[in-house]
Amino acid sequence: KHALTPPRLKTMKQQGARIAMMTAYDYPSAQLSEEAEVDVILVGDSLGNVVLGYDTTVPVTLNDMIYHTRAVMRGAASTMIVTDMPFATYRLTPQETLRNAARIMQEGGAHAVKMEGGAELSDEIKRLTEAGIPVLGHLGLTPQSVLQIGGYKIQGKAEKEIEKLLSDAKALEAAGAFGIVLELVTEPIAEAITRAVGIPTIGIGAGRGCDGQVIVYHDLIRYGSNIRDKRFVKTYADVGAAIRTAIGEYVQDVKTGAFPEEKHGFPLDGDSARLLEG
Ligand code: KIV
Ligand code: NA
């Protein structure tokens, strides 16, 4: 099995084959995603929220992203891996952005990077793609700007917002992005963007009309104490509850002496056991 490539993803769009993307942050989540035949793994800076316990993705560093990408790469050697460029490691000069993206590729092992934003990123995306770094765009709700936006709001309602989303999507395609994540965008607008561009759109909270979907690992399996119910998430398992129960039972077993049992220990064999007699 070979990792998917940007041209292959475009072909999938043309053929109407939906793209299943999900986040992973470490070796086991990557391995399980690859075993489940996920098309693309996103090492999202959402790891700031779900793995590192921050309130936003703003504190996540380039080194955090590289560190987690390395673990993911070891777990999913045959899957396309896209890594988020974290807050303020782009929107710089194209040269600085290229240097940061190159570290994610070379030190982390990602096949592509993702950046939040629209037409204003055109020069940087051109520079990266010319240098051989595939770039995935990200429009709609862009969490790195949450302090500026003032909350996690649905995008693509007001007329001006809609026009900007459409022109940004076209600008990303023109700059060379190989796809666009659409986060928290109204369904009709996500659908319109999907029709308007030749590159695949990957939705999260963007309705049914996108070429693919992405979901956060911890949301999908309800893993973590800070995972809240969200309208756009479908929960497939309650792993958090299973872990909480398991740890609770372990604590009880240790307190009562129910664990360990004889079978969990290692007896001496044969002759040496006699040393302890008498
Ligand atoms: O960081 C992330 O997980 C993301 C997805 C939600 C698209 O950017
Ligand atoms: Na992200």
C-alpha cells in the first residue's frame, strides 16, 4: 500500500470517491488509523486542545508539531500525513514560512502541511509548492484566530463572508493548494465552494456537500475528559468511559488486594525454591 498523493486526491474528487481523513497525534492513534484504511492522517494542532490540555491552539509550537508528527509517521508509514503549521509559524515572509514548513517535512516526516487562511497566503503557498511542499488550505472557522474572531462561530452566513469564502477558495487553488479544509461553514456554501474549485474540499461541520471529511480522533471515540458534545461530531465509541471504568476497577483491585493474583506473579522454579525453606 502506498500513501496517497495530491494528484491522486484530485482524481478521487473527479471520480466522486469520498476522502476519509482524520487526526492522529501519536504512534497508536496513527497505527489504528492506518489499519482502518484512513485516506489521509492530519496531525492537527488540535493536539493543543485534546492532547496537551490548552484552551486554544495558539500555544502549540513548531517543535510540538514535529515531535507528534514523528510519532505518527512511525505508526503509519503507508498513509499520507499532513501536519498543521501552528500559530505564527507562517504569515511571515515566504522564506521564513518555507523554512518552518521544511522542518515539518524533514524533521517530522510529513508529506504536506496545512495553513489556515485565504488569499493573503497566496505568496507563501506559491513559494512552498514551488519548493515541493504540498499545501492544504483551511477556510471557515480558523481556530488559530479564535481570539480575534471571538469564539467558535459558524462561518458563511453573511453575504460579505460568503463572497470572501468563495474568493479565498479560488485564491488557494490558484496559489497551488491541493485541497481545502472547510470548518464550520454552512452546508450550501461548502457545497458551492466544492463545485467552484477543482481541488478537493474536506469538511468538518460543513455539511454533506464536501469531497471528504475530517474529524478529531478524540471526538470520534470520545477520548478525554474535556470532550464536549458537538453538533457536527458523530461519536462512534465511548473510549473515555471505558478507560475511566477500567482505571477505577484497577484502583479498587489494588486497594482490596484483588490484583495481582497468583497468575500475575513469577514463581521460582525447582531447586532455588528450596533456598527459602526453613
Ligand atoms: O487541528 C485540527 O484537528 C484541524 C481539523 C479540525 C481540520 O485543523
Ligand atoms: Na488545526
